[in-house]
Amino acid sequence: ELATRVPLIIRSPNQKQIGKPSSALVELVDLFPTLVDLAGIPTPPFRLEGRSLAPLLDDPEAEWKYAAFSQFPRFDPTEPNSKERLMGYTIRADKWRYTAWVEFDWTNGQPQWDRVHERELYDHDGD
């Protein structure tokens, strides 16, 4: 999980809660909608995957996403003939994290969902 976490600091001149952290689950796909929102630019005519984080700047304790999603490769890039070239697909909720390590076809960029190698489930309160 540490490999998919990044520091995220956003400051807007109009925010009500300056310097207040939030424990809300956010994703990097939320950055573009946030910048569009804060800049007052019209939303693009196509569907955005993320959600503006601007409401969290005013209320860091606001109800937010129930889950965040990520994927992360697991293979040794120094071993080009390595048999284990997996992609981890993760869903992270407030308390739980589930990851499935799936064979990945690097030629066509597709997961092989019928070839799941491992599954991990973590209770972040109890583990």
C-alpha cells in the first residue's frame, strides 16, 4: 500500500479550513476535477473519473468516497524472462484493503482475470 500513497497538499485562497488535514479517501484522478473546480473553469464535456476535492477544503470531515482504487505491478524489471509478471488490483476502504494479484498481458495491456495468483485482505483496525 505504501507504493500507491503520495503526499497531497492543496491550498486554495478561498478555502474555509486552512491547514486542516482530512482522513478522507482520495485518489490522484481527483486532482484534475479539483483544479478545474478551484480555477472556475467549465467542466470538460467528457466524463471525468475523479471528483473535485474542493468540498473537503471547506469541511475536512465531510462524508466522502467509500473506497479508493489502485493498481500496481509486481515483477522484477531486471529479469526480462521472469515468469511472474503480475498486476495488483486494490480496493481500499476506511477499514479494509483487498488486493488481487493477477497475471497481466503486457503486450496488449490486459489483465487475465481467470489467472488470479494471490488474494490479500487486510483489516487496518485489527491487523
